[in-house]
Amino acid sequence: MATLDLPHTAGCLVCGPNNPHGLGLGLQVDTQTGVITVRFIPQAHHIGFPDIIHGGALAMVLDEAMVWAASWSGKRFCLCGEMSIRYRAAAGVEMRLTCQARVESARNRLITTSAQAMDDSGRLIASANGKYVPLSQEQNRAFIKTFIDESATAAAANAFAHRN
């Protein structure tokens, strides 16, 4: 399994290192399967109820994984058109979660994805499905220019840059 670290944009709420309110997460892609993986350890400031992580925080991470899965599949960035999520168990503070996303089908103007969040024991915490719409070529090129220049993410960034 060959994995690459995916690029960051400075202000992204999920991965942006310069966003003081962001999660600062790193995402990886399995270059053979296109599966995106992100690890998320929710903190006390992510709660909705005492000791229970707000569902919106987890939905945000699953959306990020799915948008990357959709975008990686055609090396063209996408926006979420629709997302559904089913919560199976409560996620707690400092629970180590692994989220994975994959493409289920891809057409020119619509890519469908699925994702799961699981705890360290393999228990399913949440599952999601999404529909993603590719950006125009012009918007995609502009977005690629916002990548932070990092050696750890250069290979994945180059895959997007050379495709467009």
C-alpha cells in the first residue's frame, strides 16, 4: 500500500495549519485504491453535550475525507452537493477515530462517495454518503495555487498540478 500525504491550504478548517480555529488534520491517500484516511482525536472543545463530540465536528471530518476521495479520483477538486450521515455510537473526548472515504461511482459531473468513522476497536461510530460536483478547470487551477509548498505533500500536489 503506497500512501501519499495530501496537500494543505493555509486556512482550511480541517487541514489548514494557519487556521487558529481549525483541526489541523493530515489526510493520506492510498495511491492504489484511492481510499482517503484521516485520524481524528476529538478534544473537549469539540463537544455538543458533556463528553460527547458534536455530530457536526465529525460530519466535517467525514466530508473532508469524501471531498478528497472525489477530488483525487479525477485530480480535479469538487464541492459537496449533498451529504448524509448516520451516527451509530457517540464519540467521546480523546477517542481515537479513523475515518476512511472512497469513491463509489464517478461520472463527469457527479461523484458519489462513502465514508466511515471507526474507533480503535473497529466499532463503527458513523457512516456517510456524499455527492460531489467537480469544479471548473479554471476554478480547479486557482485552487491548486493555494496549496502550501511542503515537501511532505509535494508528490500529491504534483499529481494535481500535472493533471491540469
